[in-house]
Amino acid sequence: MGYPVIPNTVRISKTDTVGRPESSTAIPDILLSPPRPTPRSKNIFAFWNTGLLTMPPYLLRNILAWHHRLSALGWNIYVLDTQDSSTLNVASYVDTSDSTVVPDAFRHHQLNGEYAAQHTSDLVRYPLLLKYGGVYLDVGILQFGDLDWLWTQHIANPESPYDFAGFAMGEPPHDISIVNFALVCGAGNPLMLRAHKILLKLWEGKTNTNGMHSHPLVSHVPLMHVPSEVMVSDDVGGKMLINDEVMTDYAIQIQCMGSAQRWVDPDDGWDGPRYVRERCWLYSMLDNSMLFEQIAGWSGKRAFDLLSLRLVSATKQETDDHKMARQIVEMTVARSWCLKLGHGFSAKLFGGDTLGMCWRKHEGSDCKQDTYAGWLRWAESNLAQEEPPLPLKMPVYEATKAAKLYDYLTVNVL
């Protein structure tokens, strides 16, 4: 059966895309050997530590969908890695021998801890965007919003007030923080530059992020809030407590951005609250990347089961589950900027496999023909939103830090 067009979307002209089946994992040569990025080119950066060729198929299909949608519009995609023999090694794109680019733990291959791979990824995204500008996307993103429109009409347009775009979590104004799974800006962006300096300072003398939440550079930022403390098994069969401090340490890069956005600096005139209010195009993380989670009750297994259902034909009655699966697809595609797949830490936080983890365990389930997941993948490649989602209206909020950043960066804080 053919997939139905979703309300409030339009079909993409085939002349604007590179044709491919939604289940394909064939990698175009240009993804393996892209042209060199420049600060004037349309760049999308992502990271997979062991390289594009080792990426699980359900994640690779995300990358291929970006290429399918955006390559004809002049975008190049760079899935970088840390493999010595790879032409896509991040060291070929930014100077990883420079301590002002990445911390010593990265430079000397000393990152450790349970989430070392995730923190490796965290540590390359700011340097890449500061040098080249463009977009950084986590590989777990299914993109539905018109990224080319956002870039052309706003971020790269000198007539637009916006020069940074991304997602925010929390309730404005005091608890809101910009997250790091999707970042859009020009080279040398001042918000990102300040957040990067803060992040590097937190990493001084460290090989993991444990305890970083208490550093004076970020202690003025509210801790990330875990709804309730949960005891979960770790990877070696023990137990660990996930609380606000553990959550904040895990996502310390977000805390550094939160510090920059709350800071007023009399030394260089930086006003974080004003910059966020006037220059940032921000989407709600919950409403524009996690609608499927909300509909499925924050159960990855439930979302997986719903999307694995076969579409009902027009002559058959929908069950409640079919209605919910259709709601996930239609609302995500037509109303949400993207679908963000969570993995390891999310599984621990919510006590079960995420949708991404289920798709990884059941190869092909993310694109199986005539299922709601297959419909979602088809829409990812064939439909565009009639109107882009509107950004958050950021209210006026007071800075929580008024100080010279330089003073903090030049003092040894243990």
C-alpha cells in the first residue's frame, strides 16, 4: 500500500532530492570524501567515533536522509571520527593538538568514565562550528523541519536578527538552558565561544566530568532536574543513583552553555540574557524533538511497538493503538522540528530500552514497509512542512552571574 500524505505537509519535488529507497544503507561517495568545509559553505557536522562505515543501519539512514533532503541545496555532510587511518578524522578538521581547541584529556587520549564516547563527541562540536559555522546534529536525529530555510532566511542572513538556533529545555526564564544535540550558527559565534571557554576550563586537570557541576564557572546555573531519584543497574551489574548532580555532570556541556546565557560581563560587554532573547531562534526540546516520547508515555518499548504496527487500510477500523501510532507520525512530521533518539543515559533515566535501542536490536524495524515506522521514514525523505514551527518567545530574565570571565579563566580552580 502507498503511504498517505500527512496534513499540513507538501510533497518534495524529486528534482530537489537525490532519489533513494527509504530502507537504503548505500553510502554515496561524497559522504566518504566530502569537499573541504569553509566558513562560507553549508556544513552539517556529526560524529561517530569508529567511522561512518561502522554506523548501525538505523542511524546511517538518518545521515542518508539528511543527504537526500539537503545535498541538492548545496549542503555537505561530515560524519567525523577519531580513527587514525580515516580521512574523516576530526583532527583533519580542527587542531586537536591545541589546548585552546580541546582539553588535555582529549589531546592525550585520556578520556575515561562510563560516557567517554559521548563526551568525546561533546568536545568536538563547539570547535567545528566555531571554525566553520553551519550545523551540528547528533546522529540520532530524524530531521523534518526545513533546515535550509532556517539557515538561508535567518542564521546566515545579515538582515535577520537571529544568528544562533537550537533547542532549549526547562521552563523559561530561570530554568531554561540551550541543549547541544542540534546547534546552528555562523563561525565564531559569541555565545558558543564563551560556552567553549567555560567548558575547557572545567576540563582542566580532568579525564571525566564527575563533579563538574560544582565548578564556580557553572555553580550559578540551576542543576538539571531528574523528576524522581531512580536506582538503575549499570553496565557491570552494580547499582548507581541518577540524581540531579549525576545528570548535570553527564550533560556538562549544556551547563556551560547555560552559564554563558546567564552571564553579564563588564569586561567585554557580554550580556547573555539579552543575546538569548534577541539573537537566538530556539525550539522547545519537548515539543519539537520529543513529541513521540510524550505520546508514548516516555516508554521506548511502547513507542517501538506502536511504530511497528502495520498501517490499516482505508476500509478497516483503527484500533486505539493504531490511532496513537498515526498521531506519532503525523504530529512529528507536520509539527515537530525533528525526532531525537535517545540511548544509553536515557535508558537508565527511564528504566528501559529507548526507541533507538529497540530499533538497533531489531534490524530493519525502523523502515519496515507498510508499518508506521516505514511511514515515518518515507515522510522523512518525501514530505516538507507547509509552515516551519515558530520559535519560543523568550521573556526577559535577569543574569545570575555578573563578573569578568577572564578572571575565572586565569585562576587555577581545583
